Amino acid sequence: MGILYASTNCVVNFIAMFTMATQVNLVSERLGLPMEEPFSVENSEQILISFHYGSATTKGKPDYLLNGSILNDQYKFFFNEGQLSRMITLNVSPPRSDDVIRGRSDELMEQTASISATNAYHLATNWLDKVNVDVEKLCSEYQLKITQWKSTVRSVAPGVLEELDEPVMLPVFEVNWEKETIVGREKAIRPFVTVLIDGRTGEWVELTARDDIRTPNDTIFLVHPIRLVHVDELLSISETEFLKMDDTQKSNLVKRFVAPESMQRISSTKKDAPAEKKKTKEEKKTE
């Protein structure tokens, strides 16, 4: 048991970057994300990457699961427990310092949303379906909560806030799917899927989806987690041997050491069914 850090092994790093780039490019194509060039091993920035000895495999047994993130100037993608778990649009999701948040809130107070909460719900389910989240499962087993951001104060001078008589609604919608889980020793309702939407343009700002670690055999994803196989054999490949490989030989490493089911991409066959199924109920909730 342990963690394989990509920073200490060039073969592990290549496999991690290749598989992340492959899934990110597929998701980007499905979502129609405008990008100057596709992600690749050569052009993608990376943060800490590892294969953690986790538990969320198809057989419910521990295995090495991908954790890491890659980014470019426009987007940042996170993988956790072998799944694409978070996506951020960087140009509309600035650093979250207090000053930045307050300045953004003041700017948003002068603008209005062009979509409704119901529109936000249908946009969110459409995006989630395209990134292989089981929307039907969310709608049947999780609690839906849609909120529109609001501000109760306004900046009147640097570091000086004025309390408003009435809250001002901001053009940002947050769509959450929640369920009861154990936090510490207590039961609590927590969100497991969140989609943040810019209500001015109807574009996603941030998308987060994760499984409940307390129920490892019960997943909201329609794809198998990215996990390694034949780890001992993988670690026996030296850096010298790897650097002598051509592109075809390197790509064959992925087929050799990533579980075959991990590379399969399962598209939902019920594209609009979840949204249609819940339409009347959710419209009533958001009116």
C-alpha cells in the first residue's frame, strides 16, 4: 500500500498525463469548450499527480487510482479517486481572496441574470450528462437545491461596507445535489455535485462531482475510475529505457498499465430523460 508520485517516476508521469489529457479532450469536445489546442502530455501544465492506493474500483478492492490536475490558460481539471471530479473556467473564476470576492460582488450587483433557476437546472443536467455523471441517479437518490447568489452589503470605500436594506440578487446560480452522510460522528446533509453557472451568459463557471467515500461501491459516475495494473512491472521500467522509446511505444504503455475498463468512455443513452422526468417537480421548486 502507498502512493506512486508521478514527480518521482517518468513512466508514471507520462501515463497520468496521457490519460488525463485523453479524458479532458473528450469532455471538452462534448461540452464544446473553445480551446486554442487540445491538451497533451507536452503542452499541459500540471500540479501534483499521484496514483493513490484507494478503494473505489469496480470490484470494491483497493487499487492504484489517479489523483491530479492539469490546466491551461483557460481551464483547470482535477481528478480524484480516478474520476474527473472538478472543472473550473479560469477567466471567470478568479482567486478567492476577500478583496477579489468583494470586488466581483460589487460588479455583479450592477448586472442581471438572463436565465431562470429552471434554466440553470436544465443546463446543469445537460453538462453533467456529457461528463459522464449519472444524472438519473442524482435525480432519484439525491436532493436538489438551487440557489441564486445575493449580496447584503455594498462597498462604499476601500475596506468600508454598507449594509443594504434589501438583499440584491446576483446573476450567479448554484445547482447542488445533496444527500445525508456521516460527518465526523454526526449525520449531515452535504452536496456531492455542484454546478456554478454565470446567469448572464448561461455558461458554466465551475463543476464539481464526487462520490461519498463512505459508500465506495455506490458511484454517481458512468465511467470506471482510472487505475493502474501490473504496478510492479511498471516500476521496473527505468528512466533510461523510457527515454529511448518512440511515441508509439510510449502510448502502448498506457494500454499495458492502465486497466482496460478505465479507458472505456460510456455515454449516457438517456440524454434528456432525467431532466424531463423531473421537470414539473423542479419547476415548482424554483418558481
